[in-house]
Amino acid sequence: MGQVYFTPLSLQDNPEKIKKAIAILFQCTGFLDKIQPQDLIAIKIHFGEEGNQGYIRPQYAAVVAQAIQTKHGKPFFTDTNTLYAGRRSNAVDHLVLAYEHGFTPEVLGSPVIIADGLLGNAEVKVKIAGHHFKEVPIARELAFCNGIVSMNHFKGHLVTHFGGALKNLGMGGSSRAGKLLQHSSLKPRVKEKRCVGCRACLPWCSTQSISIGSDKNKAFINPETCIGCGQCLSICQHNAIAFNWNESSEILQEKMVEHALGVVKGKEAKTTHLTFLTHITAECDCLAKNEPPVMQDIGIIASNDPVAIDQAALDLANQKESGAFGKATGKSHLPVNQLSYAASLGMGSMEYTLKTVQVQV
Ligand code: SF4
Ligand code: SF4
């Protein structure tokens, strides 16, 4: 049975109370006692999409880094590049956007590193015993670090019903190839109307699968040789590469969980999770627009068990909205099999005890 610690609060509360709550909840997990001097600790967080307000603010994230430093660990903040085009699809734009959102070394007291490199292809293939995969491509710096603190924001999600701890690691901790494996079983195709025949994508295709037709001056992808790496997707500045986002929700959730399994492999005992049930939105934080919250803030929870913490987050959100988180977010039609699947792989327990930790300032 998982142990989950909970502090009820709102983002409208005194910031000092919120910082104190984070420090106490983090301490409750016992993670600090596991840190060895010089340990490289990844704090996996979302730096925020342009225009979206769902991300955890840097001054709150900094509390975790400061605590790690008291144990002489070496924290760094990290996330991976996106599969889709945008300001987080390569490490340079991603870092600039992170800095714009205040995730600077000055505010954080620790460096910011993009875990899967300049173009999302810095990865380590990690062997797992999954139903879909026997190995998964994990962002390199998450594979090589000594421990992980996953700081995630709970919200609804277009395909996975909700996003929490498992999604932060599974989708957010995999390289571009890993994201592709999760999202699409099919190959990319060129949207002819958008392609201007600029040839920018050609040198980036490691399998020489892209050619330009002499008749129409449009790119064409050979599905026989394409390995679905996603490089062309991030290179094309004309949004002319499309994927078939047609995996069923259940299969995508299972694949996502298998990638989370790969991320924590070898450091299961040195991984912990903090989930912010604040500014809860219908859609994920990757949408480049400000979304209004669909319910009142609930608080922050912490646990070493990624399954228990996601189950607790879902339960707290359902209690807040009288059993209607799915209704509030418009996600009632989507299954929630990520938790039972993760439990079946031994990642944690759907059973948990919730201990409320009150914080005063
Ligand atoms: S797919 Fe994009 S990058 Fe490739 S030729 Fe067409 S417009 Fe240029
Ligand atoms: S996904 Fe990768 S292999 Fe396939 S066409 Fe694009 S760059 Fe080439």
C-alpha cells in the first residue's frame, strides 16, 4: 500500500506557506535521506508552454533543489523536447522559453539541462519487460542521473484522461523516438499543401527516407524505410509533416507506462513525486494558450509511489467535484487504465493511505 502525504492549499495562499508545504512534503518522502554526496539528481518538471499558465512556478521548484543541496547532492532541472513543432521542440528554443518563465539558474540556484539534447535524440535504450516493448528510448540525462524528483501538475488530458506522475516520466522522460513509439504506430506523411519543397528536412533523415518529387517539388516519405524517429517533424518549419495520432487511449496509456518504467529502472528507490493539484485545467500544459481552471485548487501531494500518487490525485479531484473530474474536464469518455497497468508491472499500488500534513506560517 502506498503512502501519500497531502497538504491542502491554494495558489492564492501566502507563497511562504506554499514553499514551506513543499519543503515538508518533500521531507516526508524520505528522499533526502537517500542522497549520497555528489549524487546528480534530476528534478523533472515542465517549464511551461508559451502562453500556458499551468506550470509549477520556479520559486516553488527551487525549494526542492535547495533541500537536495543541503545533503550535498547536485540537483538540476530538466525536461525533454516535444514531438510537435513549437518553442519546446529543440533545446535552444526550449531553454529560452524556460528562462522567460523564470527557470533561470539565478532563481533556481541550479542549472537547467534539456534531458534529450539539442534535437530530442539523445537517448539510452533501456531494457524492460513490457507487454508492448522490451526496450524503450529514454532521455539520456534521465537515464544517467543518480535519482529523480518528479514535480508534476495534475490536469486533464486529451488522450490519457489525466496527466500526473506517470505521464510526467513516461511521456516527459522519453526521447523523441520514445514519444513517437507511444503516440503513433504509423509513419509520418507529408502534407502536400503545406510543403514548399525547401529540402530542409532531407539532411536530417538518417535513413534517407525523404525525397523531393521532380514533378510537384513536394517532399515524399518512403514508409518502407522510415523508422519513425520524428526528426523531420521538428525540422520542418512549415508544419508539413503529419503523424497519425490514432493509437487508442488504452494502448497509448500502456505504452506511456512502459516508458515510465524505463525512466525509473535502476533508481526505483531513489525516485519520488510531488503533484500539484492547483490550476487544474481540462487539457494538458502543452497547449500554447492560457486555460482557465475547471475546479478550485486542492493542494500538493507527495509520495515515492507513482501509482499511489496518481490514484490519490484522481480521487482528490473527484471528491472536490463530487465524482466528476472527468465531467469537469470533458474526459469521461476516456479510460483510466494507466494506473492498473502500472500496478500490474510492479511500479506501485492503487491502494494507499493519505496523511494530511497541515502547514502554518
Ligand atoms: S516537408 Fe517541410 S522541411 Fe521538408 S521539404 Fe517540405 S516544407 Fe521543407
Ligand atoms: S521520421 Fe525519421 S526516418 Fe522517418 S522520414 Fe522523418 S526523419 Fe526520416
